[in-house]
Amino acid sequence: MYYERSWNHFFILFSVSFVVAFIILNNVLHQYINNRISNIYKLIRSLKLGKDMKEVLAEHASDDPIKGAEQEVRDWAKQKSTEIDQLKAQEKFRREFLSNISHEFKTPLFAIQGYIETLQDGMIADDPDMALIFLDKAAKNIDRLTYLINDLDEISKLESGKISLNIQKFDIVELINETIEHLIDKANRHNIKIVFNTKPNQAIQVKGDRLKIQQVLVNLIDNSLKYGKHGGKTTVSIFPLLDQILIEVTDNGYGIEEKNLPRVFERFFRTDKSRSRDIGGSGLGLSIVKHILEAHQQTVNVRSTEGIGTTFGFTLSKSKNI
């Protein structure tokens, strides 16, 4: 009986000691693992955020480091997936750009080569009148190459900030009238009427580089003439905003497919390549417009409906009266 009670006491004491030891060991292991995972969690954050290790280790870890680390890894994987998609899109754009610029250069170069070879084969002596026509066509293709190179150079300088803007106060109404007068002959050749919606003798002072903004207007109005319908109309309108004005150039031409609208400001992008090649131009006009307005910290947008027409709009800052 004595030995039985002693054995019971021993068993109870052993059980209590085991439970206490287990609890203590579990807490120690849990704290050890928690600290180790916390350090891993901080390391992940340091690699992701690019912070100095000392700064990161001084920060508090998540209350649940395992869950926090898992979420960080998930976020990192999602970020890398997005970056890969962006790289793929950039690679596609690069291929399209190289293909387009190659085509833009080859077309006039091959034309010039053909005209010169024909002239060298004796056309100058055999048919002087036709030789002059060929020389004129070769000169026009050289002009096309010159426009292309100049436009590419201008975009490059705008992107790198090498072109400084001459910001000044000027009357946008006067500038629009000057631009329309400059393009009126071309509009007449296309049998397109240019209408400027403004009040008589109205003056609206804005801030910007006058020459660059005129280039924006020339490109937009010229674009409306190229893609407008014969016998159609181009309308230039001004809308006052709070501290800005909105200028819109609207045509009633063929319009642009909705899927192509996000790409109209890309270099060399043409919605109708076969028709656009015949129209001519460098294919960089709208891209230049976008870069000029972004340099002014202003916006440009487009809306269009197929068969109805297209509207390009851009903003300018109002000039306060001095």
C-alpha cells in the first residue's frame, strides 16, 4: 500500500514536471522560431524596399511574421509579374517602332533610288521633260526624309528636356487665326472648310511657348484636313475652364476605331496604314503634340466615332492680367 501511494505521487510529480517542461520548452522554441522568422521577414522588406539593413532591423515586425512574410512574397511575385508584362509590352512596342521607322525610311529611299537610276540610264537626254518630273519627285521624297529626321530629332530633344520652352503671355485667339490663315490653301485643296468658333474681337491671354503651341495647332488642324472627308468641315473651339482653357479641333471625317484611340499618340501609329501612306507625312505629328503639351504640364485627349468624326482637345494655362 505504501509503495502504491509512493508510485502515485511519483507519477503525479512526473506528469506535472513534464507538462511544465513542455510548456517552457514550447514557449522557448516558439520565441526562437518567431525571432528567426521576424528576421527573415525584415530581410524580405529590406530587399523589397531597398532600405539599409540597420534601418529595417530597427523597425517592428508584423504581429504574425509568417503571415506577413507570405503576403510580402505574394506582393513581390505580383509586382514581378506586372513588370514582366510591362517588359513584354515594351518589347512589342520596340519591334513595331523599328518596323515602322524602317518602312518610313525605305519607302522614300527606294523611290529616290529608282528615279536616279532611271535618269542615269539616259532619260535626261531621251526625254528632258520627263527627267524634270522625275527630279521633282525625287526632291519631294528627299523632303519627306528631311521632315522625318527633323521630327525624330525634335521628339528626342523634347523627351530629354534639351529643348527649353520660352514661356510667355500671348493671345491664343490671335494665334489660332494665324494658324488657320497659314493652312487655308491646303484646306481649299481638300475642299474642307475651317470654322473658328469665337466671339468677334475676343482676346484670351494664355501662358506658353507661342511657337510650340502653334506647332500643336498646325499638327492638329493639318491632321483633320488629311483625314477629313472631301467637302467636310474642321471646327476649332475654345472653352473656358477655372484656371485653364480647353481648345478642341473637330472634324467630320472618317473617325477612329475605339480600340485604336489609346494608341493614336504613338510614334508612326496609323489607323489606316494603306490610306495613310498615300497621305504622307512623317507619322510623328500627334506624338510631337503630346510631348509639347506634356512639356507644358498640360493634357491632350482624343475622342472619336467611326463615320462621324474625331475631336482632339488640349489645355493651356490662363495668364493672369498684370
